Amino acid sequence: MNIVILAAGQGKRMKSALPKVLQTLAGKPLLQHVLATALSLQGKQTKTGPIVVVGHGAADVKEFLISTSQIDPAFCKVTTVLQAEQKGTGHALLQALSKLDVDEPTLVLYGDVPLTTKKTLSKLAKLADGVRGQDCALALLTQDLSNPTGYGRIVRDADGSVKEIVEEKDATSAQKSILEINTGIMVLPTSALKKWLKALRASNAQGEYYLTDVIAMAVKDGVPIRTTQADAEYETVGVNSRDQLASLERVHQRNIANQLMDAGVSLADPARIDVRGVLECGTDVFIDIGCVFEGCVTLASGTKIGPYCIIRNSVIGKGVTIQAFSHIDGAKVGSSSIIGPYARLRPGADLANDVHIGNFVEVKNSKIASNSKANHLAYVGDSIVGSRVNIGAGTITCNYDGVNKHQTIIEDDVFIGSDTQLVAPIRVGRGATLGAGTTLTKDAPPNQLTVSRARQISIQWQRPVKVEKPVSKTVVKKAVTKTAKAKK
């Protein structure tokens, strides 16, 4: 099946320099949602992928497609054609005509209608009979709306057959009362479509070439027109304003929340979760309010996520507790660990089981073995930390010399006192103790206390006394005058 996605519109109501189809929903451009569904519908066996008609912001859209294909090879199948002037949907589809296989039906989608499901589109495609060539039917996705304002209306004849589609600006009062609207999504017989598109005329209020005019042509040619509707209204909703985008975002997030709860996840408030990627959860996971999940995140069974955490591209083990306001990015957290509150795990943080990372502790590109802890105000970067290590408050690994990064190795059973600086490259031997305030510039031997401090001394002295500045006569005079006026 040919799939053409119309994505040339400007989206003036968005008031943005970004093309409308690149506005994001759940962390991904609208067009990416549509393409992902289209690619899944075509399947891996299809040699040619979807065709995207670009126009406004074409360079930005093409750049997005190139960058996305580097991450997901399936997007390499996507091709683009340019609609240099935006003269309507029929004109847009006409630009893709030469790339269509006449022996396959053509599905028309829209880059700003992101939530149409594969199930709905499969149902629509079946209505077109799947017959190769000109003999297949025209399948149309319609929707009944309580408020159809702004949409083209489906006009049927006395026996209920589709007669034509009339755009609202061209509709009569009687036609405007029709509640069944055209979503624009349709499957057409390609060989007939080529003839219909070339016969389009811009004789309407907009002066545009409407794709909907082919419906009347199909009726005239005796091509069967069959209709179906989506299971949910949101599947057919397009985005034309930031308000519509925000509304659709909440619908989409609520759908994700419902799927999570059906899978055994407890949400403190289903209305206050944002998933901007893929979130996989085991059983008995609890997620508090205001949490954001980006990229690919896995939460194993029994994990508890406190309020207002951000987790991106990370794997969280069984029974982990992540406390409020923690930020985890590109990290792996072992089972039964406790993170936060206000902790930050940066890319390359790899924590074993039962590790404690406390408030205002940052870990980057480091491995921390089981039963180790850094509970307060510490930075661990480019390090290998053994088991049962205690990293005291205020400890930092000084891993950067201004040009290169260097590694710190802390072996098992080390105790590091508060306010210690480990100047990498450095090794702390097994069982060593570093006294508080130590600046370690040489390896610390195992099983010994290492201290680096200036000798403490006490000096008799007099704390300075603040000297009062003399007040000028002008200031005194102004103050007296102000007081006199106040008394009057």
C-alpha cells in the first residue's frame, strides 16, 4: 500500500518558527507519531516507505527525517516530495503522484493528526477490499462530532450512500447541520486517483484544490465509497493551535496512564504523569505525582518513585526507592537501592544492589559496588567504587584537569571522611580511612588512616569592631525638617 503523509502546512495559529508537524507531543514531533504508525502498518517487507509531502519549513522537516533515520533505520525508507506552493490538499497529493505504485491503493494521512491507531487504519484499509488496481473501493474515515464546526461535512443521498464532501466555507445552512465530518484520512484506488487529481479545479471559497472533491468524481465513476469511524474521537483530531496541542497531550498521557494501571502500576494521580518515550514497568510499581519519563525507561517490580522525579534512558532494579526531585539520566540502578531526595545520576552511573545515593549527591560515569553509600553533598565522577564504601558529606572526586578526565579508584571497605578531595588519577586502598578535610594527591595505602591537614593552632586576637560613619549636617537637617512636617 502507498502511504502519503501531507505535511506541508505552515500552522499560522501556532505562532512558531517551527513547522507545525515538528511541534512535539509526548516528547516527539507530531510527524514522528504519524510515521511510526505508517511504518508499522506497511511492515518490514515493504521496500518503499511512506512519502511525506513537505512545504513550509521543508529543510527543517528533511533534517528531522535524516537525524531520526540515524537512530531508527526504519525511517530510511521515508521519502519526501516538495509542494513549493501550498494550494490545498489535492495539490499536495498531486506532487507525490509520480512516486505512487498504480497497482496498490493509496492511504492519505496528515502530519498534524498524530494519534490515529494502526487498528483504525487497518480497518479502513480492509474496507478498500485490498484488491489490486482500479477495481478497489474508496474507503473514507469519518467521525460523528457534537460540534462539527470547521470540518467538511459528509453529504449522503437518500439511501445513505456518500454523495460528496462539502467544506464548511462552501456549505449551506442545511449542510452545516450535518454532524458526520470528514477526517481527511482515506484509502483510494491509485490508478483512478491519478485521473481525479488532474481533473481538480480550484473553484471554491478558498481558491484551493480540495482532495475531497475526488469523492464526487468517484461517485460519478461508480467507484464504491465505504466509510468507517475510529474507536475514539481523539484519533482523528488535528493540531492547529497550542491549545489543541496541549489538550491532545493530556489525552495521550491519560491513555498511557490507563495502560500502566492496567499492567499493575499504581499512580498517585493518573492526570499528573508524563511519558515522553517508552516506559516499561514490572508489577507493584508506584509512581507519585509530577514525574517525567523520557526515552526508554525500565522500572522493575516493587520500585517506588517519589514526586517530581525526572528519569531518562535508565534501568531501575527491583525494590528501588527513588525519592522526591531526583534526576536520573542514562543510569543503571541495582535492586534495593535508595536514591535521593534531590540526587542526580548522570550518564554512565552504574550502581549495584543496595547502594545509597543521598540528597545533593551527583554521580557521573562511575561504577559503585553493592552496599556503598554517599548520603550527602558529594560528587563522584569517572570513578570505580568498591563495596561497603562510605563517602562522607562534601567529598568530591577532582576528575578534570582542564583538558582530560582522570579516574579515581576506591577499593572495598574504604571510609572517606567529610570534605575530602580526591585528586585523580588516584587509588584508595582496601580498608583505608581518609580523615575529614583531606586533599588526597597520592595513593592512600590499604588499612591505614591518611590525613592531609594543616596543624591546628589557636591565636589570641581581638575581633574587629565596626566603625560608625559620621552623619553629615545636611542629612541631620533633612531629618529634622521631615520630623517637623510630620508633627504638623
